[in-house]
Amino acid sequence: MSSSPMKRNAMNLVYVSTLVFSFCMLVNAQDGSRIVAGGGISVPQWTGKIDSNEERLGRTLNDAKLTKDGDAFHVITGPAVTYWNPANKATGDFTVKATFTEPKYMNLNSHPHPYGIFIAGNEMGGAGQSYLYCAAYGNGRFIVRGFGPGPFQMNGFVGEANPAVHRAAGIGQPVTQEIALSVKGDRVECSINGAVIAGYNKAALITAGKLRSTDGVYGLRFAHNTEVTVTGLSVSKK
């Protein structure tokens, strides 16, 4: 006797969930965060915080590295990390942007890892911190995610592909992305390389479990095991 459609759907959901969980466990097992020699933050007034799952594994902020040469930040991770200067705040309508260059695509990892801009930072560094970030991969994909204080996703578990996001010519080759997050009236938009690739109503973001406000600190966000230079970090009012 065949099972009902409802039962088959439930079984399929369990099967897919098991596959996703197994895949995540396999990736994490094969791609644990490195410890960066000579790590820490050497840029005055800047601070940071690694992700809570990295802390549970015994990683610290000194296992990643933030330096600066002129206008260029140089970041090597280590654990997934968020960096900011507490004086860098944006309110009302604004655009925060920066240019990210991965000098050698995937030189520290076995698959693409993202990096980008965050805005709307509140209670940064504490257990209740909240912020929103848009980050690009060197394979033409991007993600929009945040913490509020738990993690949340705005465009799915694996993000999306978009032709505006640059693709590296190959492993070890350079790839550059200009990433911007803008607040315009009741909308928040992410632009990469001059094209708006995602937008959300504030009501979908300023809600329980997500953001407290779109006003707040802005800064830089990096996944684990990445090496990136960042130039032109700035905010403009609209």
C-alpha cells in the first residue's frame, strides 16, 4: 500500500534536512578555521569580534589579523570575524561602501568564502549585538545575512548568484568587488559593482530576532580562512 502524499513529503523533508546537515558537518570538519600567525588588531581605534561558534571551539580574536597600510586594510582570517571602529556610525538615509580585493582567490580555503560590509550595528561586541551584512564570493555569488543576536538569513542558506558579482579567473587569481549597503527611506539595498542586487523593506529587518534599527555602527565582515585587502571604506548621506 503506497504512503500518503503528506507522509511522502514529510519523509522527503527529513531526507533533505539530513543531507544538508551532513554536508555542513563534512565541510566544517574539512575546513576548520586556521590560526593566523602574528594575529590581532594593529589598527588604532578598531576592534572586532569572532563568531560565537568559533569562540566555543577555543578560537580568539588574536587568531585573525587586521592591519592597515595607508588607506588599505589587510585582513587574514582565521575564525570568521567582524571588525569596526566604534566611532564609525551612520544614521538616517546613507550608503556605506568599500572595495574588496581577494589577491589570490581561495588561497586559504578549499571553497569560496565571502567578505563584505555591515551596517546597523548595535551593542557591538556583546552577547546581544545585532547587525546586517552583504558579502560577496569570488565565484559570482553573494549573501545577505545578519545577527540579531542569533544569526538570520535574508537570501537563503547558500545565497544567490548574480552577474554583477565578479568571478575570479581561477584559483590563485585576483578578484575585486565594490560592495555597498544603503538605507533609503523604508528600503535597505545591497549593491555590488554598481548594481543593486538585493533589497528589503525595513519592516522585514527591524523585527524580533533581527535588527533593532538601521542606525548604528558600520564596518567589515569576513568569513573564516580568507585573505582580503579593503580600500575606500566610506559613508555618504543621501
